[in-house]
Amino acid sequence: MLSVEEIKIWILVKLYRRDYWGHCMMDEDDLVNPKIPRKDQVKILKEMINKGILLRKPGIKSGKFRYSLNLREKAYIENIVKKELLKD
């Protein structure tokens, strides 16, 4: 099982690679990892929103949200993602 930090990095890398910044948002269904329990992912997403790393707005489907990376934290996010990509 992946740790919380690994899940956070996985989310950041997925949004970064597909270039979801600011107004361009990814649906919650496309963002979730099937290997990780949904309840844990929702808790991690809320934590990242509270820290200001992610942005969230209501989606088209009821009860679902859309997520993107916060442009104000671009340098911080790029630093984390580049470290992760260079590790591979």
C-alpha cells in the first residue's frame, strides 16, 4: 500500500503531466487511483486543498468535484514533481 506522501506525489504528477493549472480542471473520477481506497483519497485531496496546493470547484455531476493545481504554488509543485521524475 502506498503511503500518504506517495499518494500526494502521485496526484501532483498526474495533474502536472496533463497540464491542469488554474482554470483547467480534472474530474474527480479521472483523478482517483483504483488501487487506493476512495475514502483515503478524498481525505488526502481535502488536506491538499487546505494547504493551498490544489483548487476545487463543483463538477457537472452531483456530489463530484473538479481539481487543478494552484498557480500560486507553481514553484513548490514543480520542485516536488521534478524530484520525483528524476528519481525514476
